[in-house]
Amino acid sequence: MLAAKKYNGVELDPQINGTTVLQNGTAARQECNGDTPTLRTNITNNIIEPVIIIGAGIGGLCLAQGLQKAGRDFLVLERDASLHDRPQGYRLKIERNGAQALKSALTETCFQKFEATCAITTCGQTDYNPLNGQITKSRAGSGLAGQQGLAATYTVDRGVFRSILTTGISDKITFDKELLSYDVINEGRSILATFKDGSQIRGSFLVGADGIRSSVRRKMLPKMKYVDTGAMCIYGKTPITPSLEAEVPPKALRWMTTFVDSAPLIQSVLIGDSPLTLISEPIRWSSGSRALGQMPMDYVYWAMVGRRELFTDSKSTKAYSASEASKLSLEVTKEWHDSMNALMRLQDTEQCSAVPVVSAIPEIPTWQPSERVTLLGDAIHAMSPCGGVGANTALVDAAELVKLFGDPKRTGPSGIDPTSVSIGNYEASMRERARAMIMRSFVGSKKLFDQRPFEECPAVEWSPKAILSTIMHTRNEDTSLYELIATLACNVGEVNSHLRKHNLPGLSYGESHPTLPENADFASYGESRAAAIEAAEKILYTLRGPREVLLDISFQHCASASLQVIQHYEIAHHIPLQGTTTYAKVAESVGKGIESSLVQRVVQHAITYGLFQENAAGEVGHNNTSALLVKDPDLEAWLYLCTNVAYPAGAQIPRALELYGASSEADETAYSVSIGRKISQFQRFREPDGKALYSMFGKAMKGISAGGASGISHVVDGYPWHQFSTTTDHLIVDVGGGMGHVAIELAKTHDTLRFEVQDLPETVESAEKQCPPEFRDRIDFRAHNFLEQQPDHKAASITYFARFILHDWSDKYASQILEALAKSMRPQDRLIVNEVVIPELGTLPRGVERRLHDRDLLMLMNLNGRERTLSVWKQLFDSITPTLQLRKIYRPTDGELSLIELSLSDGQGQLNGSH
């Protein structure tokens, strides 16, 4: 029986799969807030699960108030540590539609409290020349007959407004709660939200109201990106004090004021005519408002906006602290008249923030509605602040969502939840509403900083920053390690999301790895997986430090040593696939005089590398990784060759270099030194007592080609083979094709293609016997030495295919192989080389690059072969007669081997009528 554990200072029920599951609204609130939880039972149809609202911004809190008013249970989870965790003291303009939405969501008492705490609104505008402090324009009123714009219904302080929106629901709001991911569970009837701290909350519905860097949007719409408008906005507030009133002209403290600083001539040539614009407005409260409670000191709200190159590097994504943003505002206005830059000089430096201006595009893509998840506000339609309508649009979103939960005619069969149809209708109207507001904001942005068209704005990647903002312990810490952790978490979420989208289980430590069909549909999975592995390796490297990294490398040969013993004695085969056994029984089963203590030492060492497992009684069993040593004989063959052939050879590389220098010969290798004979590896495999090794080599090649980055699927899907299906009398010749695995896989998907597989006599004899009967009429086998020119082929055109061949040979012999093929080719023929093309360092994830360089060292120690860079490949193709022309390189998204397409160079074709 599982023991209870402590969480947030209280004792919880036993975990489910290692993770505490918060099972209903009341229990969830109690656990999140650290209260003593009540006795819980499993979820039943009689328990109404809460609506989970991610984000305690304006839209999320308005939705929460509406649900409270409708009598619907809910929880609000906010990633910030508190309501006032970061600068929130900016004013908002609530227009008529936003006010109507707010009134419909709030109780009458709460709405009255909102109205009573609004700031005084004075309609009018004055424009100043900031360089000389002179008024250029001024007019009282809105200029729009009170319809919109300057005639806002309400002027509010954001911090005060958010506090009002928590009235009566503070017990349902939990701070410092960062969403990592969510899953639809219970046969589609529930949602399970997982948080950074490891806790989970189960609900009936989830609403992403978590702003621009929305974790919900990242999961729900992974391909949707916001765009970078190229602008930066610095927000600030300056207390209205006698000092400020003494320096600033009275009219600048009367109503909304605009300061436009146009670029000087030469600067405009470099960065365009985009101005630096500052908008300010005094925020004052009446004595009646102040009598209601603690209100902020009267202040001037200001927002400074301009193209980013006016402030900093246009490509910079630096996050600014409040003090840094404050200094930046002073720097860009230091040439202004003293009466104009007084707002910056006398500002509250702790309330300043600098943010890039990002936006959704007006035509927000459609998606398949969900019965369990949706979005509102900036989480789905962020827009430039230059339109002043972002908050209003979020309020309308929230009010429309409330209707779906509160109107019985629009709820689902259970009577409590919206349907996918009603959610789809909400999302359609929300997108249309957002389109109009984004365009309105674009008009404002065009005037204030000359925003470029949306199609010219680059996409923004927010995912790692969203998590970074909450995993950092303090604001002053170096972010590099946290950014890696955030990148890891984001990409792991993408990986699991992609798997679940295809009805595959998510990845879980110690559990079986899902079998993935390797096709183009999984390209994004591969990219996210590679990025996660890269981040994880960098995290380990950072935490270990240089000294421990070197020590870790120095001990890695011990892993090969223990695996060598395990392979030599076939220890894995003497451990049951199901259940456990004692080390003594394993030793007895192995025999050969091996001691149980040695078995234990070797296996326990392997356990530290993730193979096998040991229970509390000290008995050993398989895990999913070690079980492959029994279940996959081809993979086991590869591991045997690595540990019993390559591992001893690798230790002799220095000695081979001392004896032979940079030899090109296959019998002057570290391998030949390791066995004490001057003989090539392939010659050794062909000797009577070496044929078992050669058989194992064939299985090993099949094992390493069965999947992953070297899988044959990358050959099948990575090249347009279908083009040959319409070519009359075309033949594909697999040079050194081994057991014919590539030809067989291609024959499965292209029923008109014809093949010839070439290899050594003993290989093709075995391969022909094992060829599936249904393909024998289209796949022929022929013994051939690829160092010699091709035999005659009766075909109108030929594609020669060479996979994993040239890397076995030094440049001296690789050029001979290529020349033999080139001399056999005609202008209509092609050669496809399926080999590694080593990229420039730093262009691929470190783990991928390491694997490629591992292969290079394997070739060096075993055969004096090599893996090659593109420049070395080109040198080979140009060094032979006739020369070969590189036509194209196909690089499968998740594969290590490229497909290099070649033809005879122009003017060098040999018309060979016998081919």
C-alpha cells in the first residue's frame, strides 16, 4: 500500500502513477492553497468537475466572475507568484462593448464597485513637440461624437481593476501555478491539467487565458505563431507630485497627451521615418473613490513606442528588468526639452517595463473545435497596444464564454458543458471579432511607429520563455540554465502532444517506447525530440562542469567493458523476460565457471546505464531496454560487434598509427593490430572460422537499419522513386546490397520497379533464398565485386544505388569503386550514394553530430574508411574519370544518411550499347 506524502505542507492521499491528482474543485483548491484536504473519493458522474481557467489576467478573471454568477464551479491557476508580482499599474480604457461584457459577467454589487474605483476621465488631446516643449495641436472632446476612441466609457488602473475582479472568488485563485500540459481523459469527458510542480488538476473544461506566451495555445495549436511587428513599447508611471507639476506644462497633465519625435534626416535614411511616440494620460481618483479603500497615488501613465532599432538591436530578444527599462526610456529621451522628459526623469523606476510588440495575424487560422478546451484574449489574438482594444476584446470573449456555460439551451447532454458545436460558434465569432480589432490596432501601429504589413513580419517563438518566466527563482538570476530547462520542457510537451494526436501513449520513464511509423507525418515529432535531447544534454553538461565532464568521458569505456562480458556470456538470455531471478541462478545457467559475484558486478554496472533492473530482494530482471538483447537478435548482433570487435580495435588506434601512419590499406588498421594479424576485417570474416562473424555482420547491418536515424524507411520515403515507375525498362541496381533489404522495402511500395542486388557470392546465395516469394520475379541477385566495372545489364536506363559502401573504404579505394560505376554509366543513368554527409560543426544537435563522428571513428579503427564532409565527397566525384556531377542531395528530416544523386558530368557520357 502506498504511503501518504506531504505536498505544500499537508498530507495527501497516495499518488496515482507517481503524481498527485486533484480530484474535484473543492479538494483542488484546498491542496493548491495549502489547506487541509477533505477525504476524497474517485470521480463519479455525480461530481461536477470544475472549469479550469489558466491565467488570472483581465479576461480570465472576468470569465471566473461570470461562472461564479452562473453558479458554476471553477478554478483559476496563475503562473505569477501573486496578483502584484510584476508591474501591473497601467491604465486601461474600457469602451462600451467591453463595459457591457463586464456588466453581464459581474454581479451588480461587484460592477458598482468597479465603477466607483475607476479614475476620472477627461476627454481631449494635446500634441507636443518634445524637442522644444511647444504645443503643436490641442482639442477638447473625443472628436468622434462620443462613439469610440477618446470617449472611453471608463478609465481604470489595471492593478485596481484586477483586484476588483477577484472580489468574492479569491479562494478559487491559486498563484505560482505554471501549466506544463493538459490531456483529455475519461473517454473525452474530462480534462487533466499538469503543472510545473508535478501536481495535476482534473476538470470538465479548460480555458486558456494565459496571455501572449500561452501554454494552452502551444498545446492546442502548435503551428500557430504570432508575428513580431519590429517595435518595442516601454510602459511607465510617474507619480503626480509638486515636483512634476512644477516642471511639466499644465496642459500635459490635463488629458491625453502625445509626444512625437521624428527621426533626423540621416537616421531616417538608415531606419526609415518611423517616429518615437510617447502617449501619456493623468490618472486621478475622486475623493469618493478614495473613500472606498486604498487607491494608488495619482500618477501619469505613459507608453513609449517605436521601432526596436530606436531602442536597441532590432533582433534582440533581451528581457529587460524594471531598472533597465527605466534607463532605456531616459536614454532615448535625453535630447528632449526638460519639461518633456520630466515624465521619465521623475518616474517610479520599479513600475517600468519594456516589451516587444507582437500580434496575431488578422486572419486567424481555423481549427477543429474541442468540447474540452478553448482560448480567449491574448492567448489567441494578441494585438498591438496602439489600438487600445486588447482588454476590451478579452472581456467580450469572456462574456461570450460565460453564456455557453450558463444557458441551458446551449449546453451539452450533461447539462453542464458546452458542445463542440457551441464552442465552434464561439471560436468563429471570436476570430471575426479579433480580426476587426487587430486591424484597428494595425491602423494605430501604422501611425505611431509605421508598422510593416503582417506578411512581412517574422514569426515569434515564445514557448521556452513562457516556462522560463516561472521556473526562475529570482529576477536577477542568470537565465541560461533556466532557458535550457524551459526548452526541454516545451519540446517534451510537443513530443507527447504529437504522440497523443496519433493515439499513441506519451513518453514515460521506465515505460515501453511507442512504436512510431517513420514517415513524413512524424517529422515534427523528430524535430521536437532532437531539440529535447539536445537541451537535456546541455543541462547535464552545465550541471556537471568541465572537470566532471572529462571524468565522465574517461569512464565511458567501462560501459563497453561490462556490455562485452554480458554479450560474451549471453547473460541477458539467462535472465527471464518476465519476473526476476537471483544472480546465483543466472551464473548457474550461464555455466562456463563464471562466479555469481562477477555476474552481479557486471549487471549492476549495466543497471547504472539503464539496462536491467534489481528489486528490493536483490533479484535481477529485465527492463524494456535490456529485453531488446533477447527480443531483437539483429540489434544484439550490432552490439556484439561493437563490444567484441570494435571496442578492442579502438584501443589500438594509436598503435596502428605508429606502425602504419595514415594508411589507406584495409589490412593496416587498428582492427588488424587488435587481432595480431595483418588482414582486413572483411578478409577475416571470409575465413572458415570467421564466417560466424560475417553472418553476425549481416544481421548487425539489418539491426542498425531496422529503425531510427539509419532506418531503411528514410531511403523509401526520402527519394522520389516513383519517377522510375513510368520509365520503360528501368533497372535499380543495389551495389553491395547485402541481403536485399532495401530492394525488398522498395518493392513493397513500388510494384512496377525491377531490381538487381549485388554482393559477394556467399551473401547473394543466402539472400536469394530468403527473398519473399512475391518479389522474386522482380528482384534478381548477382555476385559482383564492386571494385570492378559493372557487368552487362539489359535495361534502357539504370539507377545504381550504393548504401553504406563507400564509408568502408579509404579515399584511394572509394574512388576506384566510384570510377568503376562511372565507367559503366550512360547519360541517362543515375547513381545514388546513401551515406553520411558530415555537416559543419554546430549545424545539427550535438547528439546527432556525435553519432556521425562516432561512425567516422568506427570506420577508421575497423577498415581505414571514413565518413565524409560535402567538400570531401565533391573531391572524390571530381577525382575520377569520367567525373561525376552532383545533381542533388536529399536529406531526410529525421535520418542520418543523405541520398546523393549523381550523373555523368556533361559531355562525358559513354554510350554503351550492351548495358
